[in-house]
Amino acid sequence: MTDSFDISPGGDLAKKMGIEITEASPDRVVATMPVEGNTQPYGVLHGGASAVLAETVGSIGSALYAGQTGGIALGTELSCTHHRSARTGLVTGVATPIHLGRTLATYEIIISDSAGRRICTARLTCAIRPNPAH
């Protein structure tokens, strides 16, 4: 586990969204994202922003899991259910594994607002494949 996780230097989407990884291991990934700057025209958090946060934390967990055996993780499916809106503050995404297998990793991601209320539940499945660089 690390205290911070460098998503990637060079301006990728997660960095543009203001996502900060605070915990990262194959068993749990936690990140925050500001609502401000990630809203839709009604002034609430954009559902696509929640999807970016969910895919980011789930993909990091999957990549860390796959990396234990020299593999890579490739996202195959993302499903998001939006329960309530957020207008201000930070949202927090927590990814935990549902299934960690030889060829698939599936994570549940719970996104909560600053009051701890669930705003989104997501599920990400990644294919685990050999690393072509090896």
C-alpha cells in the first residue's frame, strides 16, 4: 500500500479531473475528486465525472493486482448507478475487489459525498492479460 499513487505525469484525464489517489493496493484503492469543475449544466456532479473516478480507482486496483504476476489489466465493462447528486466539496471513490481471478478482476466502487452519503455505485471488470512488453 502507498500513501500516494502517481497516476501518470503528463496530463492524463484523471489529473485533469483533479483526482487524487490517497490509498492504493490490489485490495483497496481510495481517491478524491472535486465537484467544482466537474459539473453538468444543472450545477451538479456530472455522471461522466463519477464514471471517470470509478474507472480510475478500479483500474488502479486491477493493474496492481495484475502486476503481481507480471500482467496488465484492460478494462472491459463499466456500470454506474447514480443515487443522488453532489453540488460542492469533494467526492471519494473506494474500490474493493469482488473477484480476483486468473483472467478477470472485478471491483465494486462506492462514491460518496463529503457527508458520507452514497452518490454512485459502480462495477468495473478488467481482463488480465500477459504484459506484451515482457
